Amino acid sequence: MNEEEIKNLPTVMVLGKKCWSPATCAKVIGVNRNTVINWARKTKKGELNMPMISAPVARAKIYIPVDPFMNWVRYGEQN
């Protein structure tokens, strides 16, 4: 996706940060929505360090802050 398409995707303001849903996030990086949800589960268990905003309970709504997530994904591409 190019920058213009990314800017037009739906976002939500959570705790003062622009965030995506897991489905929107998956669309941006070109993976399945379930992949992003699995990354969130691993982050809650401490196995991964994906930036996200969520309550620490099972089945809580997950929000992915746009800028920190894109930096996290781009860092992984460099290695």
C-alpha cells in the first residue's frame, strides 16, 4: 500500500494515539488478521513486544497504535 492509501484507512483515537484495528493493521502490512491477533496474544504472554493497547484480560479489544507499530514492523525488515 502507498502512503495515500494508508492515510485513508479508518483509525480510532485511543488514549490520545491514532490506532488501527487488527483487521486494518493486517491489511496495511499484507498479512491475515489472525496473524496480527496471534502477535497480540504472544505480546500479552510476554513472548513478543508488539506495540498495542489492550486490557490485560482475555478477549479484550485490541488497538494497534499506528506510528509505534509501523516502526516495529520496519525494524523487523532491517534484520
